[in-house]
Amino acid sequence: MLASACVQRLNALRVLVLDELVPFWASTGFDAAAGRFHEQLTLQGLPDQSVPRRCMVQARQVFSLCTADRRKGERRHSAVIDRAVQSLVEGYLIDGGRRGCVYSIDGAGTVVDGTRDVYAHAFVVLALSNAYRTVGDRSLIDRVDQLLAFLDEALGDPVPGSYRSHDRADADALRSQNPHMHLLEALLSAEEAFGSGRYVERAEQIVTLFQQRMFNHELGVIPESFDDTWNPLGPSEHTVWEPGHQFEWAWLLDWYSRLTGSHRLVEADRMIEQGLALGMISNAGVVDSVVGLTPPTEPTYRLWPQTEFIKALSSKTALMPHDLKALHDVLQALLDRFLSAPSPGCWIDRLDGRQHPASAFVPASSLYHLTMAMSEVDNLMARIR
């Protein structure tokens, strides 16, 4: 009974993403005059022109449209993808990518924040590698290589696979797992798109960094932040970690193992189990963050960690009864609360501890997470049946 209900809800999620959400954000969510996607919409589903447009969001939307079209075996959004890639390259990349890309611009194309950060660069690499699979433009390979070379030169650390988060003056103080996680994702995508082996070599450095410096083997989790030599910021009981990132890393490590033909890393399933044990509230879903090994007493919830649990579960070595119960709770949260916004094509990004909406706007960036979860639906349904 529970398995059947999960399959039905997974199929409903796939249909919603492919047939409603992606087309909506490719039309209403796209500023055709500027050739760029809107950063966010109002809760009424109208474009919010008042906020800067981040490079990361543009790249995520390109990726989402490419992924949806590939999943459906069509080129429904090819014109929007072509225009958006052109605007991404012309509006955000400096000297074609040789000097990186800026953080954000305004609606007129003027740079608002010229910071170069690893997080945004990772998503541009992800977008361009997926656009290459859609449009076949070989110049995109050069763009990717130029961006990666810039990261090495401007933000690289002596430790292989390690980068400062950005080029601002305060970047030297801390290291963060999150941009490295998304850079790993981008490199795996680039390897699948372009081949050659050089991208997976870079990915291997990040995976080694994860195993040797990032992963807390005592807690079974990956902390969010470290000092500048990848040491913990404090005792284990004060370690802040996010279950959504646990699940995201687990899925990526499984992808890495499949792509390289290497053994599955034991850390992957351990992170899933810790995320389930401490980061999941029954009948509510995945919480935002946890400190140490203490479940949160005042949890809050966002949309994206729910999608990352779906991805992680699709990669788990063996599915157990408690996994299906958790999946049912997550799908219920997604479809009945996060994706039940009154305006078509929109979502509620945040819920408070009482499961009440706590969002002031609709962020475009969530489409990436929903599209990624959709891409794993078929695999997960096949494993459940």
C-alpha cells in the first residue's frame, strides 16, 4: 500500500515538473526582451523586476530546461535555451570566461556585484555542459575549460581540489563544502558531455578532499564550514550540518562511482542514514539544519532538501521499509504544502515549524532542485515496484 502510494506521488511530481513548472518558467519566468530569466516572482506569480539577477540562477534555469527537454525527448525549449546561453556568456562571463564570471547584474545588464565565486562558476559549467548536449556548440567546451582554468589560477588552494569560496578579501578565513559539492556535480556533468577524462580527474581530487578532510567520520556527516586548512571550526557537538546537503553528496558520490567504475563509497549510505535519523521529522519532511547529533527542537523547512532526499534514495544501496515511510512523508510535504501555491507554476519555498508558509517570494532557483528530483523519478519508481 505504501509503495503504491509513493509510486503514484512520484509520477504526479514528474508530470507536474515537466508539464507545468518547466514550461511556466520558460515563458512567464523568462524576460524575452533581455534574454534572461527572472530572479524571482511575487507570490501572485508576477516577475519581480526590483532584484539583481544572479549568474547562478541563469545557469540553473538553462540546466533545468535542457534536462526537461532531454527527459521528454524533444526540443521544446531550444529557442529559450539558445537565447539564455547567449545572454549568460555575454552578460556574465568576463573576457569569454578567461577572467571568470560576475555574481549578478541588473535588468539592464549592468554589473551589480562583480564578485567571482566558485558556486556560480560551478553552475555555469553545469549549464554549459548540458547546453552542449542540447545544441552541440563546441565553443561551449572552450568556455568551460577557460572557467576552470580561472578557478585554478584565481581561487585555487595548495591542497588539490580545494578552492577559496570567492575573491573578496574575507575569503581566506573559511572553507565551505557547498561550492565544492556543486563543482563536483559540474565536473561529472562535463565529463559525461565532453569526455576526455580530464574532468573526472578534477572530480577525483574533490572526492579525495571529501574523504580526507570534509567528512566527519565520528558523526557520519559533512559539516557546512571549516577553517582555511579544512579543520573543524569547533567540537563535534557544535558541528552544523544540513541534511539536504548530506543527501546531495550521497547522490553525487554514487554518480562518481558509476561514472568511474569504482566501488561505491561507504560514506554515501552512512550520510543518508544519518540524514534520515536526525534530519527528518515524521509526517513533516526534511529539516533545514542540525547541530551535532541532536535533532532540532524548533525545525524549519525548505523545498530543496525534500528534492535531495528523493535523489539520495534513488541511489541508496538497499531500500528498507523506513525509507518508504520517509519518502511518503517527503512527497506529501512537496505536493501538498510546498507545491500547493495558489498561483500556477509557483511554489512555497519555506515553511515554519508549524508547517505554515514563510516565503515572501517565489525563487527561480528552486526549479533546478525540482528538475533534478524529477530526473530520478523513473529510477526510484522501478526500485520500489
